[in-house]
Amino acid sequence: FAGCDNLQRVDIAFASSVGVPLVNQFYDCPNLTTITANVQNRYYTAIDGVLFNKNIDTLVQFPAGRAGAYTIPDSVTTIGDRAFASCKKLTSVTIGNQVTIIKCNTFDSCNSLKSVSIGNNVTTIEYGAFDYCKQIQDVYYTGTEEQAKGITIDDQNINNAVWHYNSCSDGHSYDNTCDTTCNFCEYVSAIEPTYDSL
């Protein structure tokens, strides 16, 4: 189905035969906005229109026609080959702390992508991972600058972006109003904590 301009939705059935690899099957379908999977399918599941393996530790396919920002679930450890390639309406993406490698061509030709948030467990960004992503301006990295120096980066577009360290691009997360340390990037808020009255 790769390159089907008019494809808008994919529904993956219950049939056990649908266990074949779906890598690149829906690549470069510019109007595809939703992928679903039958809850009884043994191999795949879909969350909010995005396709994952059954264990939700591999993101298989992001629909190329979907617009705006996207946060990859924290359970994901692997982003499939070309999973985001040619997602030309994607503007920002948050990659969680469980992902260690951003593979070659993962975000190829995401030419509206302007910001990328990367967890501090990433060790490798392979050649061409963000190929033709000329609009990337900011990389928000949850670790320190020293940790970032340990990442093997073979992608010019990421290297050319402005890196922000100890950072969350979409706002910091706290356990409660008394907490001043971000759960994700360990940023310490300067705002005085508020306490619930007894």
C-alpha cells in the first residue's frame, strides 16, 4: 500500500494470518490519518490511530497524514524502520527514555518537523535518521550536556539544531503541588510549592 495517495484509514482485522511484518506497508500514504487493529489480533495493537506490536514496545507505523505533535508512549523501546518516514505534517515528536537507538531513515522526509525531544537513554542516532528534515530547529534533551556528548550522532540535521539540556519541550511534570522536581528531566522549579490545607 506504500504511496497510496487516497488511503485515509487502515483497519487490521482479527485474522491470525495478519501476522506478517507490516514494516513499510503504509509508507508515504499522505492522507492516511488512522490505523486500527482488532483487539483480538495476536500481533498488533493500535493506540490513538498509531500502530504498535502487541506488547506496545515497538512503534510499527505512524500514519503519514496525521498533523501536529506526537509523544511516543513510555513503553516503547524500539521505533520501527521508517516508522515516521514521509510524515510531512508532523511538527514535533517526543521520544521517551526507553528508546536507545534512533535508526536510519526513521524520520526521513518529515519536512515540517521543527522540534525533537530525546530521552537520556538514547545512545545512537544513525545516519540519515532525520534525513531531509531541514526545518528542525530545536532538540530538547532530558539529560545533561555531558551525557549528550556520549551519543553517537551521524545525522547532520540533528547536529545543526540548537540543543537544550535538562529540558522538557512540552512542560514539566510533577507528582503534586508540593513537588518542585520534574519527574522526566529532573528540572527544579523556582516556584514555591503550595500545600493543601488540612
